[in-house]
Amino acid sequence: MVIQTNTPAAIAEELGERLKQARLNRDMTQSEVAERAGVSRKAVLNAEKGIVRLEVLLAIMAALDLTGQLDLFLPSQEISPIQLSRLKGKVRQRASGQRKIKVEEPPEW
């Protein structure tokens, strides 16, 4: 599947088909996957059509032992040096001397 040339709906449909094929390869029914994932059978059916919430998709993937594929699906992103420098902000070079901490003496009883 070439992702750049497909619409989001077509990509979702293709992912649903792949999910269905993974279920069939494991010889599991939609009901069995739903039970293992903690979702309804209709949620599995919809996921196989490409209509699914992210949390449900992840639950179904876990039920099918596919969570190891997530790093290939969406690899961890490194922070670019430019973004890192923006996050740092200004680094203090010296103390300003403007803030004085007032130490209160204990009351005399």
C-alpha cells in the first residue's frame, strides 16, 4: 500500500482489511477477539471496516498479539536539534541579585 496516494478513508479501509486478515490467520472469530480485547463484537466488525477509535484499535491489536508492530507503524520520533534549542530557552549566565530571601527569626516567647 502506498500511503501517499490514498485518501485517509482508503488507508483506514486497508488497515481494517489487514486487521481482519490477522484475525483470520489466528483462526479467531470476531466474538473471540472482542472478548479478549474487552470490546463488543460490533466494535471489531467496525474496526475491520476501517471505522475505529484509536483505543479500540489498540485493544484489538493487543488481543491479536500485534502490538509489537506499533514501532514499525509509527516509529518513535527524535527531537530535532533546532526544536531542542527552542525548548531550552535562555540559560541563565549569572544571578541577578534582585531576589533576597528574607529569613524570619523565631518569635521570642
